[in-house]
Amino acid sequence: MKRLKIVITILLLLASFVTAMDDASAGGGLFFISLGIIYLMFRRKKPKQDIQTMNGLDFEHYCAKWLLRKGFVRAEVTPSTGDYGADIIAVDRKGQKWVFQCKRYAGKVSNKAVQEAVAAKAHYRAERAGVMTNSRLTDKARELAFENAVELFEALDD
């Protein structure tokens, strides 16, 4: 991959140089476009943080960003204490208010997470509630979620 980037860089610079020799006004523009492309090819990308190494608050922020990438228009992480069971309060494209309980677990998530989401939905007067996790929920938690119309977002890892 690195060799390909180097070859493309050389070709872009040669093309802009040849064009500059033929037409000074067009060549200058092509040269700067080439430099921009080269910059984009070689810039360092910020490495993604592995969910398994995140703490709870980092995972909540990860989930909020995930919701925004999936089309939510707003997603805010609540304060870490006194949140009434909602880790995130979000608004979807239809204008519906959601509350989310986020759990980064190594094992299965119990029905306590669903109970917290249901309580938060009532407290914040939200139309929808959800539980987000990198793991899976227990069968009892799934049953409770179904009975209370709580959406489940499991095995998040992007």
C-alpha cells in the first residue's frame, strides 16, 4: 500500500510539472491540487479505541457518536450521577425523544438495564427507550424489553 502511495505521489507531481511547463496558469492549480491529494493520502488517521478497553463513560460517548452516525439528529450523554437511568438522551429524524442505557460488559447484560431504560423513559417523558451494549442481553432481559417496547442495540463494535 505504501509503494502505491509513493507511485501515485510521483505521478501526480510529474503530471502537475508537465502541465506547468505547457500552461503556467493551469499547472499551478494542478500542482496545489496534487499537494492536497498527497496530504490526504499520507496524513495519519487517529486510531480507533477498542471498545473492550473503554471505561463506562467512554463507551457512553462512543454510543452517542454511533447514534449520530446512524441518523439521529442529537445525542447527548447525561451527567454520570443523577441521570435517572438514562446515559444518553437523543432525538431521531422524526423528532422522537429517546433515552438509552449503555452497558459495556464482558458477560451478558441483565434485565436491570432494561428496567433503568423504562424508568428513564417515564422520567424524561421520552417516546422511545433503548439499551446499547457491546455484549448480549439475557433471555429475561430480552423478554422484559419486548414487553416494554425497549429497543435493543447489541454487539456494538462498529
